[in-house]
Amino acid sequence: MDFGFVFMGDVHIHGDVKYAEDKGFSHAWLYDSQMLGSEVYASLALCADRTDKIILGPGVTNPKSRIAPLSACGMATINSLAPGRVVMGIGTGNTTRRTMGMPAAKVAELEDHIRVCKGLFNGGIVDYSEGNRHRKIKFLNPDLNYYNIKDEIPIYIAASGPKVARMAGRIADGVILFGAVHPTLVKWMVDNVRQGAEEAGKNPEDVYVLSMTAFYLTSTSNDIETREVREAVGPMVASSSNIFALSCHQNPDLLPEELREELVGFTGVYKEPNEPVETRHLKLYSGYLQHLRDEHEALMTKKIIQATTLTGTKSEVLEMIKQMREAGVDQVAIQPIRPTREVVDQVAAEIMPHF
């Protein structure tokens, strides 16, 4: 089992990334959300320059923030600074787009963006379109060290529903699950990834599975439904549960029956129907993934907290990770809500030695 860390895109985060590297973490993922944090490629460049072995990537970028050639150039540039230790994480941009009051990218847009990036990474001439204009493009100076496409740049797709999970299995090197901890959730997603891989004639075992989540150790199992714990992991619970629910909003029966009622309860947690449409998102997403909203607290039951985050006693959390591994997860990546180095130290000392 690999252990990664998920950081807000922050141009000052490189010290914490180096600290995680020194503690044995294998991956560092930086959120790419321009209204919430720093520009992700500037942040990744500093991390690349100040680390030696940790694998770096946006967790995740999206097709709407940049045109595909720019996404490919950004990744290949980081790959020049950190040869062979970058991964492109990409999704539809649920968070990034909603912080501006805009819809996420369509699945077809995501797939085409990946097609262009993958073709450029492979050094090929790629079909590229803008509106009705269709052209052939390629990296023109691959030997001048402006960027690096000699070392492979894997692509991992963020998936929170069956359709994108199957696409990830079909066309990607890996899949990023957001808040999938409970074995039922993991199996639901991994089964769809494997179905997509098989449809494409790929070995499903070759698709790397990563689950991003939050982490909190409690003294007893009864301590979970407290304000302190909810503040520590609640932002991840609300975000991931909301995205799972929205991914199946047209057919909630697609959600795992065991958790369906709890997940559906989060469908409308990021709505303000009485606020002006031009500005409602400014209120909704301030502090997103950083602070617990008071109106979300009643939904934070022990069941949903432990379904979407690594929260509980040490023995409970170790068992959760073992079950995730058995269900097909290759990496657990922790997003800290509490002080970063405190969480890094705790995971490194209490959890990682067991794996």
C-alpha cells in the first residue's frame, strides 16, 4: 500500500511536501482550483525543485481551466524538473467549476482532453479542434529541455460515478476515488473500473487505484460523533458524499444500497436557492474542504463518517485500510484538515509501519 498526501494548491506548500517525503510518503497531490488556492503548476514546480523522490501531480486538474495543449505542457514542464515522478490527475472539475458558479465539464470533454494530452505525451501528432477549426499539433521542441516527454507521464482519472469509472478503466493508467473508504463504496467503483478495462482489452490489475480521504484517530469508537471529529473530517465527508450523490442524481438506485440513503441526503448540501444566482457560489464555497459548515453537522453520522474517511480508533483505521487494499486500492492519500505536519507525523508513526 502506498501512502500519499493531498494538499491545497499552495505556492508555499513545498516545505510540507518535503516533510512528507522525508517521512516516507510516496505521493503528493495538489488541488487545482483557482478560486480556492494558488496556481497549481507554479506550486508543483516549487515542490519539484525542492524534493527528490516523491511523486507529484495535480489532484485534480480539469478540461475547463486550460486547453489540452496547455495542460500537457504544464505536466511535461513539471516532468522536466522532476523526471519520471509526475502523474496527471484529471476529472470533470466539480469543485473548480462550482466555485465559479459554472457546471463541470461533460464526460466527452474530459475524454477528448485526455486524448490530446496522451497523444502529446507520446510524442505524436494529434488532432486538435477549437470550434469548427481542426488542426494537427505536436510538441515542436522536444529536445531543447523546455519540457520532458521522454519519461512517462501517467494519467489518472478522478471518478465518483459508474460512467467515469468505466472510462478510467478503459483509457487511463489509474483512477482517483474521492472519499471511498467503505468496502461497499470501493467495490462499487473498482468493479466499474475493471469493467471498463476489460472492455478495452486491458488487464484490470494494471489500473492503479487511489483513494483520497481524510484521517482522524479517536480514543474510542464512541468519540466519532463529536464536534471536534466532525470539524476534522466533516469537510471531506460533505464534499465526497455530495459528489457521489450528484453522480447518480438521475438514478440514485445506482448508488450502493447499503449507503444510498446517507449519500442521497447530501445531494443538496451546496445549494442556496434564495441567494442571487450570480453570487450564491461565493457564499457556498468559501472555506470549501477546509471548514465544517454548521448546516452539514446533522448529516455527519458515524456511519457516513466511517464510510468516507479513515476515522476511528487505531485498530479500526488499520482494519479499514486492510479492507480497502483487499478491495483493490493501491494508495491511500490523506487530506489534512488539522495542521499538516501533525497529521503527517501521526500517519507515519501510527499507520504506515503496519503496511
